[in-house]
Amino acid sequence: MGEALPEKEVLQWHPAFYAGMQIELKDEKENLIFENEHQLSKKPMGIDVLIIKKEKALPVRKNIGRIFRMYNIVEYKSPTDYLSIDDFYKVYGYAYFYKADTGNADEIPLEELTITLVSEGYPAKLFRHLRKRRGCRVEEIENGIYYVKDDFIPIQIIVTSRLSEKENLWLKNLTNHIGGTGSARRLIDEYEKHNRDELYRAVMEIIVQANEETFQEVKGMCNALRELMKDEIEMEVEKRVEEEMKRVEEEMKRRERETKKLEAARQEEMRLNRENGIKILIECCRELLLSWQQTADKVALKYTIPMGTAQEYMKKFW
């Protein structure tokens, strides 16, 4: 399985590849049986994709399937993974295990097996190993399609980044860095023709998720693609609404704090003015030779305060 992209959630590349292979070979579907993650045994060991021809004599015309015989084992590496020397031997072993694990002697003839290894990156180390250590010839018979010759089992290695977009649009663009808005536009145009097909939807969904910015740059994005991206669009809308609501809430709290500060300052100013007025009244009454009680009565009456409060002011300013 592919590893997670650091900035995004884990993308499920293998189901999209399984759908992509069926799209690429759609003209041959009447003669092919596709099995996803075919289990070789009860233990956790399985083939990514197993493709079985229904009619042995009927050839596959599509470029990625011309090598096919009766039983065809396919191993896929996601854009975040690479095809190693050990991967080659693992799948090579799978082929022999698949042949032997039938219950009947030579039920699957060796000459009816093929191996297909699919990777976005060019496996330079593996190619050198095949040439120098195994004595095989590696020939590019078409853009991105390499045949490993002089081996017991027919083997092809498909480098998706080098495929022709005209011939293999979906496998070519099953990546997290498609070739700009031109490729995005071509994918959209093709997807519009098949937007009700679950295979196309599965592949397009993962491509869009892995290349969101590129697709958002495409003007006049089709309604079908908008529907495909509905969840991502709704999530973005919810995110922005939540952020705006949070901003408004913080602004309201800030204003409330400012209002409380202003109100506290206003109340303090009123208290000081009131107290200063009481002080002046008491001093005037005292200069006019009014008694303590007469002055307290006037303070209580003028400022409408209890007599006990008025007497507290008298003690402070008399």
C-alpha cells in the first residue's frame, strides 16, 4: 500500500488503480475476469489484481494488455511508493505460488502466466538488476511499457508517468501531481461522458482528492465534477463558516470587554463626581453653621441616600 501524504489524509490508491485497469481494458471486458486483491492462501498474502482471460485464443488489443495470457498477475505501487528489486521477487514468487496452489497437478501451465508491475517512478535499480544479475533484456515497446525478455514468465513493467496520455489517460493521471490544468481539463471532459459509471467515479475521485488545487484552477468546472467534489466543497464551506463564526464571536467578546471597561470607568467617574458634590455640600453647610444632623439631613435628601450612608460621608468630610 502507498504511504500517507504528509499534508493530507491517507488516499486509497489501490481501489482507484483496480478501477483504472478496468477502464483501460474496457474494450476487452467481455474476455477478461478481474479479481481485486486475490488471496493466495489463508495467510495475509495476496495479489493486487488478478486478470483472467475467458477465451484463451482471443488476444487483448489494448497496449497494457497485449502481453496477457490466460492468468495475469498485476502488482501496483502508489505514487508515494516505489518498485524495488525485492518487490520484483515477491511478485515473481506470487506467480509460482499461484500456479502451485490449485490442488491439481499443472492445472495452471507456467506458459499461461504473465506478470505486470506498475509504478509511477522509473525503477532504474530494478532494470539494472534484471539486465546484469538475471541476464534479461528490458525493452521499451511503447511509451512507458517495458517488456522483460529472456525469462521463464512474460513480464512487463509499466511506468505510468511515461505512458501516453492519449492512449492511457487514466493510468497516466493516477498520480498526486498531474500535468497541469490541460490534463485536468481532459480528465473532466472524459469523466463527463461516464460520470454515472462507478469505475470512472472511483478513479476520478482519488485523482481530484490528490490534485485539488489543479482542478480548482480549471475554469467552468463541470457539474458532474462539482458533484464529485461535493463533500470536499461542503467541508470547505463548513470550515470557512466555522472560522467566520469564531471570528465574530471573538469580536463580540472583545467589544463586550471594552463596553464593560467603559461602563466601569463611567461608573467610577459618576461616583467621584457624586462624592465631590457631597463634600462641597457638607463644607458649605458647615460654613453656614448648620449642625451635624442638619447637614446629614440635607445630604440624605439631596442625593437620595439612606441616613446611614449620609452619616458615613459626614464622618469623611465634616
